[in-house]
Amino acid sequence: MGLLNLIKQAGLDAVEAGNPVSVLYGTVASESPLSVTIDQRFTLTEDFLVVLEQLTDYRVTVGGQEIVIREGLKTGNTVILLRIQGGEQYVIVDRVVTT
């Protein structure tokens, strides 16, 4: 299921239940096992998190040298999450980049 379909389905389910999707900011508290702290109120463990492929570590070896194509989530990263209906799962949509 693609990201767009996942977001659409989460939105439709939430509207049908009268409980809209919540957008939250969190901070990666640990990488392994993955956990994200939301507003210093509570911490979500990896059992409650859905991580999109674009946020996973991807490295290749070319000519004996490892090249980082994309970095996975790192401790301290600020992330945007969508709470799926019922609040039992949270989709990490992306990292927040600060300038």
C-alpha cells in the first residue's frame, strides 16, 4: 500500500469514526529498538510505529567503498507522525529539517 493510499485510508477511517487523524511532532529517543517521544508526554515503542521505506537506512558498496544512499532515523531527529484511528499505530511520515 503506497503512502498516499495509507494516508487516504487513515483519513477515511477517522472521519467515519468521528475521530480525525492527528498530526503530531516527536523526537526519536532511540534507534534500536526504535522509540519516539511525543511532547515529553509519552514514548511510542516500535510496536506502535510504522516507518516508511524512505526513512530507513540504505547503503551500497561500490568498489569496496560503502556509500550512504539515505540515512535511517537517528536519535534526536524530529519527526512528523500521523495517528491512525484508535491511536494504536502512528505512521512516521518524515523528518523535520531545521535550518
